[in-house]
Amino acid sequence: MFHTQRRGARIAAVMLATSMAVGSGLAMASSAVADNGSSQSGAPYTLQNGLVGGGGNIHFTDHSPEPGGLMLLKGPGGMVETYCIDLNDPTEGGVKYQEAGWGATSLAINKDADKINWILQNSYPHVTDLGQLAKEAGVDKLSALQAGIATQAAIWHFSDGVDAAPDDSVAAALTKYLEGSANTGLKEPSPTLQLTPEKISGKSGGVLGPITVATSAGSAGVQLDKASAAAGIELTDKTGATVLSDKSGQLTNPAKNGDSLYLKVPAGTAAGSAIVTASATTQLQIGRAFVSLDHQTLIVAGSQAVSVNAATTATWTPAGPAPAVTSMVNCATDTIDVTVANNGDQDYKTTVTSGSFNQAVDVKPGGSQVVHVPGTQGQPYSITVTGQDSKITGTLNCHIATTPPTTAPTTPATLAAPSTPAGAATPSASASASPTTGGKSLAFTGGGSNSGLIAGAAGALVLLGAGAVFTMRRRGRHSRTSA
């Protein structure tokens, strides 16, 4: 059930960081979500309206009930199932999200973050055997809708430190199991696809790098931009002697997790830049976070195969300093950590400034320096690196909202459960919140096609009318409509 309530006192905002790379007077900048030490690039995902199957009521010891359950993100080529991990912040259909590491979210300072990941790995939708889940919970049978509500309640218990229980007694039994002694925790998952660092620099005539590939996919394609390839830039090994790319700039063999790549720039090349991109089609890692400016943080519970990509920018200069400036949000310290590297042949001097904060930087050739710029929770920041045109900007969101809603809820229209695809059997009382075929969940958890679920969700939205907009707000960032 959705409830209309006004926004909580704290505006939830994602820690966004703009990274800058500069080479001999050339300044280049790009905006990205910080990811535990480096930025996560890639296409944004769009939150779909409502809760899958309509969700269900979850009650708390300290305030009124809230609706809870699965939410869908639409990504490049597929859909992603998520739960909320910040109860008192709002979100709404149409909001853009981007994948991020735990370090850029409240999970960085949550001692129970590993327990949330255990829940995701041991409950619905990752676990599709509802009979086994029912057995673990000590109940006779369990529907997918009940499992989703129960899972959200258990996640809120650890993400927001609340006592949460579904109104449904069967779902409540599963919640109790997921919070219990069986939950021993699981560490943070690795990135779905990432290139680090996001910026590299050096001198023409030399080898720039390394660029390290991190991916949960079996492999990833890597491409140097074609203009740079045409100018003689190549992807190589550490020595620069072994060329790994073809004339178009494409890596001749797909890159694997942990691979290191380098750029060889011909001697005499004028100051310039190149972009290296990686791409893959894979399911997102369960337990990865999704963040969005001014909206609640979500966490991945299941995924179809989606297209993911990442990028690194390289800059070079024939002589002088060759700086590369990157930034990341560090929620463990409430800082924006700005790294200034210099791979030129002269010292690089600059100043990092943010409000009253001011720190001089002097980086020797081959060195780097990290400046920890203090931030304020819920407040925007703007960081200047002297001599550069671009600023590092964003809003710090490292802590969950702690103020529960104060407005009495009303009951707006509820998003209907997705309809059963044409030709499929009618779901039983224990049917999934997602359409099923023969009792088996569709492609979010690995097998089958998700077209039924997508079509069902779309059909439900049509029933509500094209103009309906749901501002989802769970008592902390889940799903009730916000006025």
C-alpha cells in the first residue's frame, strides 16, 4: 500500500564526484558517482513506478506502517530488481540511478552491511525455491509477494536499525528467520564492471597506466577511441613492446578481471587525450548499490542481463607536469577525497579549495597526493583545483535519514500487480509478484525471459492512467507516494 506523506527533514543526496584530468593546459572533466575509491561510469537506470505486485504493509514500533517490497530499475537491455536501504528518504518513478560501491553510501559506516548482503543472497528473488524459504521460516507455504515484503522488512532492520515486521504473519515469519542466527553476513560484492583509475596521465613517447579491469562478467571488450587509434596510440602491456589492440583501437582479446592495460603514446605527439572504454553484457552483482541525487539508495536483489560500461581518460604532454585529478566520496570519514597525481617531468603545484577549506599541493614527478576535503551531511559541496576550469561538485549523503514522517498517511491508488502474460497459467495464491511460468521465476534470477514481467508491469501502469505519477517513499526511501 502506498501512503501520501511529505518529505522527511533531510534531503537524501548521492555523493557525486567530478573528476578532472589536466595535461599541459588541457582540462577535461566528467561527472560520476564515486565508487569506493574510483568512479563508476555507465548509463543511468530508470526507476519504474510502484512496487512489484503492489507490495504490502510493514509496521514499526515507532511510527505508522509503510508499504514495502521489490522495486524495478530499467537499465540498458534489461530490468533490475531492488530493495530500499534508506527508509526515511523518498523516491519516485522516472528517477535516474547509477551503480555505486558501498563506500559512497550509508553502508560504508553500517556494521550490519554484510547482513543485508546475506539476506539478498539467501532470500527472494535470488532464491526462487519458495518451498525451501517457507521451510526455513517455519511456515507451510510462501508466495513471492510475501517473500518480497518479508525481505524488505528484514533489510530495513539492518539498514535503518528499526524493528520492522510485515502485517502478514507468514511474511513476518520469514523476516524473523532472515534477521536471525542463520544470518552470518557476506562481504561487499565486487563491481559489475570498472576501470581504475578513472584518469591517467604521462608524457608522450612513454607508456601511460596501468588501467586495471575489475568485472564480475567473464570478460569485457575494451576499445580505445578511434581518433586516438588513428593517431598511433596503442593499448599495450607494461613494457609497451607488446601491442594488444588492433588498428581500430579494439583490444584483440577480451579483458578479464584483474587485467592491467597501458597506453603507448608515440614520441613527439602533441599534448592531447584519449578515452578507453570497456563494455560487457552481464547480470549485475547482487548487493551492489544504486544511488541518485536527492533520492533514496537502492540495493540490487536480482537482475536480467544488462549492458554495462566503464571508461578511463588518459592525457599526455611532451614536457612539464602531467597531472590527473580524480575524486571519490569517502563515507567512512565524511570527506571528498581528491587525488592529485603527476606523471610528468616537473613538479605540479596547485591548491584545493572548498569554502573555507584551502590546502596547497606540490606533487613531484611520479608522485601523488590525496587531499581530504571535509563535507557536511546533506549539504552540497563545490571543490576547486586552482588552474582548472571544472569544479568537483555534489551533495554528501553518507547517513540514513533518522526523522520518521510526521504526516498522517492517506490511502492513494495502489499499483496493481503485474498481469500474467498471455498464454501463461493463472498464478496460484503462492504465485510470484513477478509473472511465472510453471511456478518458476523468470529471468531476474538467471533463467527464462523477463518479457512477461516487463509487459505485466507496463500493463499495470496503463491501468493507472498515463498521467499517474507515484512518488515512492518508504519510511525511509522505499515506496509511498510523496506529496
